[in-house]
Amino acid sequence: MESIKKSKGKTSYLNPSIKEGKELHGYIIEKISHLESIDSLMIQLVHKATKARHVHIANKDKENTFGVIFRTVPKDSSGVAHILEHTVLCGSKNFNVRDPFFSMIKRSLSTFMNAFTSSDWTMYPFSTQNKKDFFNLMDVYLDAAFFPSLNQLSFKQEGHRLEIKQNNTKKFELEYKGIVYNEMKGAMSSTAQVMGRSLLKALYPDTTYSKNSGGEPLEIPDLTWENLKAFHAKYYHPSNSFFYTYGSFDLEDNLAFISEKVLDHFEELPMDTRVAAQPRWKSPETKTQKYAFSDPETDTTKYQACIAWLTCDINDSYEILVLAILEQVLLGNAASPMRKALIDSNLGSALSDATGFDADNKDTMFSCGLKDIAKSSVNQVEQLIISTLEEIVNQKIDKQLVESAIHQIEFHRKEITNTPYPFGIKLLMSSAAVIIHEGDPACVVNLDNDLEKLRKNLKTRDYLENKIRTYFLENPHRVFFILEPDKTLEAEQIKQTKNKLTKILKNLDEADLKQIEQDTRALEALQEETENLSVLPTLELSDVPPEIEIIKPDTIDGINVSTAYDKATSGILYFTCPVGAGHIAPGLFPLIPFFCKAFTSSGTKKRTYDKMAELMDLYTGGIAITPFSGAMFNKNADSHSFLAVQGKSLDRNVGKLFDLIKEFIEAYSFTDFERLKSILLQYQAGLEASIVSGGHRFAISLASRSLSKASHINELWHGIFQYQLIKGMAEKVKGDDNKNQFLNTLCADLGNIADSLFKKNNFKPAVIGGKKSILLAEKKIISIYDTLKKDGRNAFPTPDIEFDNKLPFDGWHTNTAVSFVGQSFRTARITHEDSPGLSVIGKLLRSLYLHREIREKGGAYGGFAIYNAEEGIFSFASYRDPHIVRTLDVYKDACKFIIEDNYSTTDIKEAILQVCSDIDKPETPGPASMKAFYRDITQLSDEIRQQYKDSLLRLDKKRIKQIAQKYFTIDEAEKGTAVISGKTKLEQANEKLESMGRQLLTLFKI
């Protein structure tokens, strides 16, 4: 598709030979849609022989994406779809090795590789910039999905299995193991996961959505290998498949490859796997679900309550837009009437999990409610939601709120970024549900007709108010849903599992026990087996571009205060302005993250918080202030701490963006005490929810906290220390005793932080966008700059903050059924000649050792070896791990492994490829320029980056071994260790450590 055609000033990829109705490689082109907002062309095709469907998005993006999706409709909660997703990636007809998926991560320059299981689909996507890599990966993915080995040992490893162990009394008993089994034990320890899964079960009782597609831990052991294979045979067929390609690579090449590798080997298999609509109720219902909560001190205030409604069909694009607008109007910002009513009620701390509009199911749903509610207040939530909706309908919706909602949809539709996923992946994720429910995926991007229809209908009296009546007040298919904490549930579930295992053991004869032992030994042998991976395709180092991407500021006449980047940013201007934190009093340093939350959420001296929130949504893509800490990349490695004021807007709203930023800086205010309290409680709730979902990151932060000042600040600002600070502050504002005195002090402290930030010498603005918008932004920035006070001191170095440099050996207990084990130690920074080798060692350890020992043998969801080049810290971590002591031993053995030279030159080449994939990930012009600006701020020069890459590409086995000997022979006492787990698991770990005569974990409550 080389030909291009200019249309309305944009470039469209239009090959004249590609027309609707034309046949290509056994496909018929059904529909061609111009996606003007992202300057792309969508081509929808169907394969004649198999009825496989294909969506291709053609554009000039060099980061190309592939995905294959299957509609998977589980009939129970055994996790069959999820376990199958894992097991198909464990070897296939043409790539009969144990783990081709993880092996390809090593042999690729992919920018994204993963697989996902949703409620009604399973997806296998990847992205890469390299054409050879694209077809290598597609070859492996296609073979895995359509021709997997599905051997029984892989099922036992990935799903579940029985193993025999000795208990404390030396008696034999059975235990369950398996990667998905442990993953879901961890997932279902998350209150948000329990809430989301249970709400689907309550609202969709008669469809597949009532089942946990990931698997309920108590039901996963009911799945048999035979059922798994039958599920694959039923659903993983081209007639039930949906292919997706995106980017600059030729469509015809993609189609020819897919046909040759898969479709030519199949015929149509008549099937109907469509998800039926949920039968509608005639009257509302109430449902209650218990969840395990182990803290008896707070269990009476840990209820959640919400109302959820079944709304429109997923393929009604106009009504989807209406509901998206209603979500933004009702819940989108602090001025939204439903959000405001719920938060201001003081019945709970934050919006309930799963709040919002969910358009990913056959029948869409809308939910809103509160979390952290007292038991006595639960029923008030239902009354509050209904009465608020009635009030909104009677008093009418503020038209400016509607315009704000439309603007937000317009802005996010226009903004193209590769964060957190490549843009092609994001488009796939947003359109997958529409694709598998046989809707038109072009409608996900092309909203103009629906927006025009909406604007016309908004002129009709009470249009949105009537939609609220239809979808919420008069809709009988709604559930009042209550999530109830239960401090006995975890023990009951453990008991239930033990009883089940005891019963199984009683019914096993000698032959059965012998078979379990044989399977265990066979799996261990398989996991230890050295494989010949030469059957897998690979890249060479010659496929890696040797140069780095260099982005320099642009010189523009009239730009004197700002650093400017004249870039094509799709009509969006980006602004960022670091302000050093060096003059903030050390005692106030822990407050900085909360200050950042409160600064743009508390209102100003001129306007209330809700009015400012409304204006931000009306005119901007967001305004925030964000804390950054780390080490400069100079020889002295000075610590830096700064906050960055950031904002973005459409070009037409640049003036409004800076008017709002100016008001925040010049008229900040923290005097609304009720608002401060509300922000504090919402912040606490968000931190609390993130601990179990991101436990490995918290464990690394705790383990690293004594290794440098920057690491200490990172823990202080982003770790468990921050959560404990906020939790303590939240307790002070909940009661009546001295609440106002505390809030007075907090208000003064936040004001002191602000006073120390906004000074002329401490203001380093940058703007990214089109030249015209940059010039307008500069005038506005100067008007802000001119009002700042002078202060000749440099505020970017970090002040002297004392911290305990004693290395931790800690256990931190919280509400989780699995563990996260972190360990960290000092190495060398990016400016040191050993740095590239340490990056490679991290990849070697993860792929060659930790993956096998932590994931395959240990049953954890993941094991990590992470080299932090900025700080010069090397860390191990595990995620959703059933073990603690064993994992610590694995880390120790990992150091021995890398010292003992148990790797080949090919392994080193593959590890270098992985590091290159990380450092060469592309970004769109706006974010890429912003990253370049921050590299300049922290003195990470292009010379350092290029030298690093040059050294990386020259690494050999001898050099890696030298570096390993230098850093991985250190004593265990020189490593910081931190474990996040349940209290019982930590106590059991200490019992085991004590029996071995080893140091015990010092236990703390999170």
C-alpha cells in the first residue's frame, strides 16, 4: 500500500487497487473506512473459506501491531479460558519447545508482547518496529494459537496440579500448585477484583459474564485436561477468530502470511459462539457479596455499596456515546453532581471499585457508589444515588458540564500516545469488544456523525435528563450491590480447600499416589531440561539500529523564557515546568505527594474546587503537578527532587490553559477543609488499592530504601511509608477531636510548600507543539514568570534529609493471600562502564533462571531481575508468589548462577536484544520531546546514552562474567530485603527461618 492521496490536508494511505468487494489472498474486502482523526484507513475483510474476519488499520506508524482474538465463552468459573491462554503458549507444532512465548521475548525487538483473557474473548497481541521481527513473532503466535501442543504437563504447570508434601507433623498431605491457581489467589485478594467480578455475576446472572473467566481459586482444580483441549477445539478455530493488524507494513503481505500459515489448512466450521443478551428484569434486585478482610480493627468501615444498571447494546454506537457523556457529566470530575454528592456525603472515602460506564460487554453497564462505608450507612448509599439522580433531572444539567464532557471525548480522541501501550495496541484494546460482538470497529474512532447527532438532540428540551430517566431512574434492570468484609472468610476458604484435599487423599490408592509423584518428577525434569531453541526465529545484533534517537529544542524567534520543541502533535500543545524542591523544609518532604494531589484539586482564592475542575475539563486535557526524585547523571550523582507543573490542551484553548495554570500558581488555596479531608481520604483509598495490585513494586521500594537518599525519597513519596503517613493523617480527620486544629496545620504546611516552589530562578518551562501555539504559550508563560519573586538560590538539589542506612530484612503484612518478595543491593550507575553489562545480566537472570525457578517451579505469576541504571541498584522481585523463604533462596542461587557462567553467547545476544528493545521503544512527538527535556534537566546527555548503547552492542561473554564476579559475590548482609504478604504467611516464614537458624523477618503492619 505505497500510494498515498492527500485529503483535507492529511495523508491517507489509499491504494487504488484496494476497493470494497475486491478479493485479496482468499479474503473479500467488505468495508473501507477513513479514520480521519488518526489519519488512517481501516479495511475490514472476511476470509471466504473459513469466515475468519480481519481488521487492518493502515497508516505511517512504524510501530506495527498484530493480534488474533477468539470469542471465548466459559460456562463455569474453572478458569478454562485463562488457563488455555497460558497453555497454548507452552509449545506448538512447528515450535515444539517448552516456552516459545517467553523465549521469543529474548529473540525479538518487540515493543509489546502479551496475551489477555477477558470475560468473553481471549487475545494474543504484539507490536514491533522491525519487519523481520513482525513476521517472526506472527509465525510463533499463529502456530501457538492454532496448533498448540497442549500437553498434560504444561496444563499442570500453568493451571493446577496436586503435589504431595510433609506437614509439620511429618505426615503426608496434598497441596494445589499451578501458575494460574496462584495468580487468581492473588487477584481475588484484591477488593477491586472481587467487586468487579461479583458485580458482573449480580447483573448478568444468565450469561457468561456471571462466570469468572480468570478462574475462582476454589473451582480451578475442577478443570480437567480433557476439558481444556475440548475448549480449544471449540473456540480456537478460524471460523471463530478475528485478526487485527495496524501500521505501515503492507496489508497484502500480512494476509498472504496468515493464509499460508493458518487459514489454508482449515475449512469453515459452522458455529454460533455469540453471547446472548441478558434477559431484562422487571424489578430491581439487591445482592451482597462477602470478601476476605483480615483486619478486625477496621472491618466495620470497609463496606462498599453501589447501584449498577444494564444499559444499551454494545453495537449501538450513538447510545454508547450518550452514556459516555453521562459518565463524564455525572462522575467525570469534582464538579460532577453525582461524584460531588457521593463524596460530600461523608458516607465513604472514595468512589466504589467498578464505578463508571463499562462498554466492553454485549450489554453495557453503568455503576456508581462508595467504598469504605460503615455497615450502618450502607443503605443510605442507595437512597443518596436515587435522590441525586432525581434532583439532577428536576434541576436540569448545567450546559457547561455537557460541553466539558464533549471536550474531553474530543481531546482524548485527538491525542495519540504510546503510553502505557503502543497506540496500535490501545486501538485494539478499545475496539476488541466491538469486533467480537460483530459491530463496526470504525465507529470506535469515527465519532463525528454521532457527535453531530448528539449536538442536534441536545437542543431538544431535557434531552439528557430524559436519558437519565430511561437508563437509571426508570430502568428496572438494576442491582443494589453490597460488598461486605468478612474476617473469617479467608480461614474458611483455607479450611474448605484443606477438607477437599483431605477427601481426595483418602480416595487415592497407591497407584494414584505414585502417579502424582511421577508427574511431579516429570514436570521437574521438563523444567530443568536444556532445550535446543534454534527452531525459533530470531534477530541478530545487526538488526539493531546502532544510533539513539536524539531530540533537540528548536530555536524560535520570540521564545526567550521557555524551552521550545516545534513538533507535529496533532493540534495539541504540551506544557511542562519543573520547579525544584530544594528549599522545602525537610520535615515537610513526606507531604509533597499529597501537596501535588491537593494543589489542583482544592480550588483557588478566586474559585471553588468544583468550578476549577469544570473549567479544566472544558478547556484542557488535564493540569497536574507531579513529584520526581532520583539522581543526576553527573559524576557526583547528586540527588534531585523537583515537582513538575504539567498541562495540555487543544491549540484553540492554549490561552485558557495558561489562564488556569496562572490562577493555580498565583492564587492557590488550601482553606476548604472539607475538600482537603475529601482529597486525603480518596488518596488513601487509591494507595491502599494499589498495594496488592502492584505489590512487587512496593516490595522493591522497601528493600531499596536504605541504599541511597534518592531511594529513601522514593519510598517516602511513593511507597508503604507514604501510605502509612496518609493513613495516619486520614485517621486524624475522621474524628471530631482536634480535627480542625490538624487541618489548620495541614493548610499552613501546604502553603509553605507552595511558597518555597514558585520563584523565578526555580521556574524552567518547556512547550511542545506547533509554532503558532508555542508563541502564544510563551506570552502567557512570561505573564506568569513576571509575577514570581526572585530567589537566587538553586532549588534543584535535594536538601539534607536524614534516613536510616541500615539495610532492612522486613515483612509487611496486609490483606493478601499471596506474597511479593523484594531484594535490592548496590551496583553501578549508567555513567559507569559496567552499566550495560548489568542491564544484560538482569535480562539473563530473568529469562534463564528466575522464570524457571520462580514461575515454572515455584508457581508464582512472575519473577523479576531489575537493574535501575539511574540509581545503580539491582533488585529481585516476585509477583503473586506462594513462597517466601524458597524465593529468598532462589535469589541467592541466582547470584551463583550468573557467576558460574551458565549461559551462552547466544543467551547474551538475546539479552542485548531485550535491552535494545527497551531503550529504542518509540514515542509520539509530544511525549518524546518531553522525555528529551527531562533528560536535559537531569543531565542525561545524548553522549552518555550513545556511549551506553555502543558499549551494550560490544558486550561479550568474558565481559559479562567479569561484571557478574564484581557485583554478585557480595554478602547477603549487604542486601536489603522486604516481603509483603499476609500475616500468617510471614509468621510461617519466620518459623521456617528460625528452624534453619537464619535471620528472622522483622514484621510490620501496613
